[in-house]
Amino acid sequence: MRRITRRFQRKSVRHGGFSVSPLLIYYMKKWKIQENNSIVINELCNQTGYSNILISLLVQKGIKTPHEIEKFINPRISDLYNPFLFNDMEKAVDRIKRAIKDKEKILIYGDRDVDGITSTNIAFLYLKELGADVLWYVPLDEGYGLHKSLIEKYHKEGVKLIITVDCGISAKEEVDFAKSLGVDVIISDHHEPPDYIPEAVAVINPKCSYEKYPFKGLAGCGVTFKLFQSVAFSYSKYYNKGIVVLDIETTGLSSLTDEIVEIGAVKIKNFIEIGRFQTLVKPICLIPEAVSEIHGITNDDCKTAPDISEVMKKFLNFIGNSIIVAHNSSFDMAFLHRAAKKIGREIPNEVIDTLEMSRLVFPFKSHKLEALSKELNIESDKYHRALSDAITTMKVFERIVLIQEEKQRKFIEEYLYLVALGTVADIVPLVSENRIFVKYGIPLFYSSKKPGIRAILNTLKIDEKAFTARKVSWSIVPILNSAGRYGKADLSAELLITTDKKRCEILVDRIFTINNERKSLQKVNIKNFIDATIRQNNIETDKIFVTVVEGLKHGVTGIAANQILREFGRPAILLILEDNEAMGAARSIDSFDIISALDECKDVIIKYGGHKAAAGLTVSKSRLDEFRKRIKFIANSLITDDMLIPQLPINISIPITNVSIRLVKELELLEPYGFGNEQPIFILSEVILNSFSSVGMDGAHLRVNFKNDKTNINGIGWQLGRRAADFKKGQKVDVVFQLELNIWQSKESAQLKILDIKSSDGII
């Protein structure tokens, strides 16, 4: 059901039988409560000790085992994927190292949004730290991406290597032009790739179809972080070295009298698996039953297995001159040395013992492999089988190296706050690696010694206790983005780069002034775009709005498109016409892929880019009418009426007695919240409206007190003040909300952030 309220008395349209203003149409959202599997939830509650509510929320996210729950609630830096999983990572690292060694001039070429600015910072600052001859540039008013004129400019200044960050994946012509000048390009990007990938020295983009990198949702700064994490690791003694991690199973503990019954090994390079070896071995003597009970290998299993002499010939060829890693290596190597001597061979390889390493690094009670893997949250298929134990040992070894290799560890510690900022700003899913970046990076802001960060925090006066990912997205991100919207992204980039405190003060003043101008421009542009949208589109029947205006400044078109999307529930394309080109932004509903729609119109678009929900584009003035007809035809064909009804997904229905500070604190385990890991939404049914009132300027907000039996709870509905006229005191209502902590005069209480409310009897 749709509910429409009348808010303005200007020219109105007929909608759903009501005469309403087309400016702001309020739809009653469709409530949808998710289903829960009580059997699975109860079992996980018993296994983990967490509450039914928390486990229900995790199960809804697809997290359904104790191991997965632990990894989500307590993710670790060591859970980050190996950056060398990227196809071209070694090529990129080797080219960067050569540029540093040969003192070649390097240009970091970024983008003007916060993702691009933080990417530029990570790359520039770290290369500077390594002693590179490096410059940086972010587009001002040239528009997104590489430009031939800038490539030529920096070529004349002696640049030999360009590293793009948060851009470049569509720059085939520009990369070819750079190559013609003798300038190499490394592309680091996260945007959707075109059909033809630029022929750069290396392309690092998880969305490329050939990439095996497990997580596709990195922001541009995340990809940049992975690139320079790899550069940091390249200074390790293990970089590009062949390493074989092995384990054996035997008939007993004596290397003189007992025998090998299984060998398992993995060969790795930069901790990426490049080969495996696994075989059973037929012993001369029988395997004792007590030993079989430990590793599960029986005499029947080994009946047809090869003897140790045949196995060792193949195994030693597999090892070659690789470094050998084993857990309790003295045990394993004693058996292997004896077996090698039987065929007249030796094993002169360097041997590393993870048992000894772990004793130095981890203050655990036990350093046995099984105990270590549990402490480090490493999942293993089985223990006391050679290949499985070798794989587990490899993971333990990687964790230890991450801790011991100072250059890589220092890089992660120093640049985590930047990748967290850019990740929050780019509204990528806060899951997997992004969750780790943000969870550990956001708290580092208040310990940062960077004068630019300190200047922002001091100016905004944000309480450290209230400093969350959401707070960053509402406060810091818009301010830093505002400079880029005005073609002055270099100010924000420099603010994060400079170490000069006086310069920081000047930059902060300029950026905050620009942000105030942005707010004023935003109000003007939103009003003009909404008025023009009403004039140029059919508010009732169009499935997408295309609006073209003249005389407005660029900088907040995307914000205006978002506003129209929220107010009308329709995808919106807003363009500002200047001379012979119209440039602007598109924003879309969840179920309509705007980039795919633009793909269908690419022959009438000068350029475009983005993702499913948001895009930027430029259209020639002469092709505007044709573009409008084409995109509206596509939208009308694909978007159904049901797709336009906004849905309010509800996680769980809870009784009012569950609303407590204790629950608020437990829900903090799910932080950081953001896109892809939204704050949970609850519903209270048939609670009594004890009191309510409109508050704030012009009564914009709704303040409510609910009660059931002896329980009272307060709630606030932002921008819901108009709903006060819909209800009466003592009425039973259903309320959809998010739970938050309210602090007033040092007292804490649980408070409802009301998202929607309706009468329990269904009558509006």
C-alpha cells in the first residue's frame, strides 16, 4: 500500500487518487520482516554464547558457523588477502622497485574524490618514504581520468612512470599515448573495466574478468593499499623466493627405527601456492594401531603406495633449492635426511622452524600446530595428515612473517587510517577486507600525528567516543569532497600530505570556506533541479527522470540526483548544459543497473563511467533529445511498478523489554556499519504511544515515548515531524527503528531512531 501525504500547495498532480504536490511525495514504505531459522540460531547461541538477537542478525548475513562468526566479530589484520593474488602484482612491484633504484621520476595520478585523494596520499607518501623521486596530481577541472595533455606535460618534466590510483582502467588511448612517449603506466583501479583493457605495464583491478583476487569490492584506495603493501613486502628476504612448506606422518617418533608413511608439501612464492606434493608411503614394518588412531593412516591404506626410495626421488625434485619450512622441523628433517641418504642424496636447503618462530612471537600456552591454528583462527580440514598440516603450517608462517617483517607491518600501521577514510567515502560494501580496513583504521585517526588530520578533528570538535565510520561519512568526507566538487581537489590532497602545521591551518580554512559555499550551492541546485525535473518529466508515469538545466555551477549534481532519487523513488539523470555539452550525474534504484542502461546508449554519449547505482556522464547538446528518448525507453521496459515501491527491510521483531543498553553494547560487535553491513532494523509491535510531539525547527522531527506494561522507551524520528498529526495519545502503534545509545548529562540510555511508524490496526 502507498500512503501519500500533502505537504505543499503548489501546482499538484494526481497520484493514487490524491491531489498532491509533485515536489515531495511521501510513500508509505512496504515493510518486510526477514525470516529466521530458529533451529540454526539456537544451536549457534549454545556454541558461541552470543544472544539470540545477535546470532539472528549474523545468520541473516549468511554467517552460519562458529568460525565465520568469530572472523566477522573479531576480524584480524592477518585475515587480509595476499596482494600477490593479483595477476600483475609482481610486474607492478618490480617496475616500481626499478624506478626507485634508477631514480626515475614517478607521477602518482589520482582522482578528485576522497577515495582518489586517499589513494594518492598512500602512493605518494610511501614512495617518498622509500626515497623515490615522486610527484602527485589529482584532476582539477579537467574531468575524471587520464588526459593526454597532462601526460605530455609531465613527460616534458621527465616523468618515466605513471601510477594511476582510483582511475585509469578505461584509459586505453591515453596509455598508448604515454607508451609512444616512452612513459610506462601502472594502472591501479577498482572501476568496472571496459571490453579492452589498456596495455599498461601492469593492471591491478579486482574487477577484471581474468583476476583471481577473492574480493571484488575494494575501493580505489584499497587497491592502492594492496599495491604498496606488496612493494613493502618486496624488501623482505622472502620476496620472490621459492619456499616449500612440508609435513610428514610416521609410524613412530624415532627417526632411526620408525618410518615415513605420508609426505605432504605446498610450494609457495610470495605466499601464493604454486604447487603441491602429497603421497602415502609403504613402510617396511606395520603401522602400530595406536599410531593409526592418531593420524588415521592404516596399513591397508599403504598397501599399494610406493616405497620411500621412489617417493624421495620425486620429492627432492619437487623441493629443488627452495627454502624448507616445517613445524618442529628437527623431527621432520631427521626422517627426511635419513630417507635421502638411502638413495645417496642430501638435503642442503635452508630450513625454517615455525615452532621456534611461534615461541618467539606468540605468548600462547601451547605452540603445537593445532593449538596455534585455533589461537590464530586458522581453519583446518583435519589435523595429523601431512598435506593438511603443511597448509596450516604455511598459514602460521605467513602470520609470523607479517608480524616480523618490519617494513610491511609498519606500512600497514601507518596507512590503515587513509584506506579506512577512502573506503568509507566510496560507499563500498563494509564486508571482508573493507570491514577490516575500517574497523582498525578509523580508531587510528585520533592517534594520528598527521597535522592535516589533527586540524580537521580539532575544527569539527568530534568526541572520540562518537567517532565511528558513520560519523566519518557524515562529517569529514563531505568536507574533503567539497574541494573536489569545486575543482580544487588538490587542497584536500595537500592537507593530508603536508607536514607543515601553518600550511594545514590555511588549507583547513580554505576547505571549510569552500564547504560552506558547497552547502549554499547545494540548496540552490537542488531546488532548481527539482523544479526543472517536474517541468521536464512526467512525475506520474516516467520510470526515470532526465533533467537538463543551464546556468548552474557544477559540483553538487550527484548530491541533487540523490535527493531526487530519495524524494521521488525514481532513477535520476541530471545534466548541466554549457555551450555544446551537457555534463552531470546519474543515481539509480537498487534494481536498475544505470551503467548497463548507459551501455545501451553509448553511441549517443560522449563519455560515462561509474557503477550500478551511480554514474557520471557527458552528452553532446545535439544528441540530448535522442539520449532522453533512448534511456526512458530502456527504463520503461525494465522497471516495473513494484520496483518503484520503496521497501523497508526489517531484521527482527523484538519485545520492548529487549530494548536496553546491554543490547546496544552487544550490537556494537557488528560495527562498523555502512553499505553492505547496514545497521540492524527492528520492529516493536502494538506498543502504546505514551506521548509524542513535533520538535526542532518548523517541527521537522518527531519525539515519542513508547510504553508497554512497566517499560518506557524514548524515540526520535528525524524528518518525521509531520507524522504527529496522524496519531493520538494512548494509541497502539507498530514502530520500525534502529537502536542507538543516547547520552544526556553523562547518563546513558537506549533510544529508538524511528524509521517508520503506523497504527497497529492498519488504519492510517
